[in-house]
Amino acid sequence: MTRRTPQRSSPAVGTGAAPYLLLLVTIFFWGTAFRATDIGAEHATAVAYSALRALPAAAALVLLALLLRSRLPRGRTFWYAVGSGPLMVTLAFEGIAEGVTLAGAANAAVLINTTPFFTLLLGRLFLGERVGRAAAGGLIIGFVGVVLMVSSQLGGDVPRGDLLLGMGLALVAAAGFAVGTLLIKAAATRDGEDFDVMGFTTVQYLVGAGLLLALAFLYGDPASTDWGSGDLWASVAWTALGSSAIASLAFAGALRSIPAARASAWQFLAPVVAVIVELIFGEAPDATVLLGMALAITGVALVSILPVTHTDDPLPADGSPAPRRSVHVAEP
């Protein structure tokens, strides 16, 4: 007879509104990054802009960590932070930038927003997080909403080789960000109240920004950067301090309290914010985009409201992957 293991259910509001307020901050800065990045990318190559975005973010985090006397991670948590840097900073920034450049913004956006699906699948394997069918349906609804929001721009006159390479880079960036998300969640689960969000994120950005700096010197063509452009530096200031440093701190803070799959689903709302930004600048969305926005919001709401179940010991004390167990999950 198969032994059923105890499981806990993570309610949507079990830890109060704080993690969801943090996610709102995250999504605001992620959503506003699209226009800011588009402006900045006119004055620098993709990898040079990625490095310019990451370096000030890392410097700001180091300064804050010193002022707040934050604790740098130790032991296995330190290596989780080191591992998440190349995934959530280097690969994410450069993969997204190159993906948009090669495949077009809409094509890349669809694949970038597969991150919640990677988080769902890998979170089930390594953290023991399990969502019900209705919540999984919410992920699908949210993703369909994203596709609708960019549907008018899909395809485009892009050379086949560039299209395939750009879409591949965007997909790899999405998968890497999902793995990084799970590393943060694993660290927060292991350390509990001792998990220092500031210290963890600082190490993450020091590693990731350092790698981007190396890439920028290798093939970023720094000489072609328009260093005197005010638009470039305004864009860098917004994406570095807001869309990188503040957003990353807020996202990691939210992951302390809620399941990774639920937090990751909020990524579907970033394009909604981007559409609102474009509306402010005079670009009115059509009916298809509005429908996509409604579906994205509905999908995220479903994932946030419905429970996520997991085993009592999603991450063993030694940090190894959770053993495979037969767990009975009652559908919501």
C-alpha cells in the first residue's frame, strides 16, 4: 500500500497582504522596463546596455547592504545566491535583450513569459509544490492573455536564422529565471526567519553584473555606445535602480512567504503594465489587447486565490532534492 504523506496548503492570504504588495512593486517596475529599455537600447548594444543596467544595481545593493548591516549568505545559501546570479541577472538580462533584438519584441515576449510554467514543473520536482488543476488552468489563461496582447506583432519580417536564435535565447532565459526563482525559494525555505533578502540579492547581482561586464568587453562594442546621451542614462537609472534592484528585492521578499509557482505567475501582469504605460504615452490598445489584459489578470487572480499544496518537507535539511513521494492532492 502506498503511504500518503502529510501535506500543507498555502492559502492566498495566509501571510497577509505584504507579499502581494511586494509583487505589485515588482510588476510595476518590470512592466515599465519595456519602454525604458527600448529607449536605452537605441544608444548601446544589447550586452552593453545589460551591463550598464546591472552594474549600478549591484553598486546600489552593496551600499544598501552596508548601510543596513545586512548579513551575506553563508554555506549552501551562499552558493544558491552565486548560482542565481548568472541565471537571473546575466542570462535573463542578456537573453531577453538579444532575444528581442533578433526575434522581435512580441516573439520574445511570448517565450519569456513561459517562466511560470518552468517554475510550476521544476517546483513540483524539487520543492514539492503542487497546484490544483484550476490553478494550473489559471496559468494557461494568463499565458493566453499575454499571447493576445502581443498577437498583432507576432511573426514579422525577421530572417529565419535570427528568429530561431532569438526565440531560443528567450526560452533559455525564461527557464534560467525559473531555476533562479526556485533557488531563492529554496534558500528562504531552508533559512526561515534568518534569510536575509538584501544580502542574498547583493551577492546575486555582484556575480551576475560581473559576468555581464566581462561579456560587454568581449563583444559588446563599448566604443559604439552614445555615452553622452541623456536618454541613455535616464533609461539606465530607471531600469537599474527600479526594474533591477528594487524589483529583485521585492520579488525575493515575496518568495519568503508564498509558493514559487504563485509568485512567478504574477509575471503575466508585466505586459499589462507595459500596455498601460503605452496608453499614457498615447498608444491606445485595441479590443484584442484589452481582452488579453483581462485574461492575464484573471489567470493571475486564479493562481493567487487557489491553494498550493506541498509536502511537509519540501526541501531536506541537507539541501538535496525532495524525494519522490505519493501525495494525494485534493483539487480545489
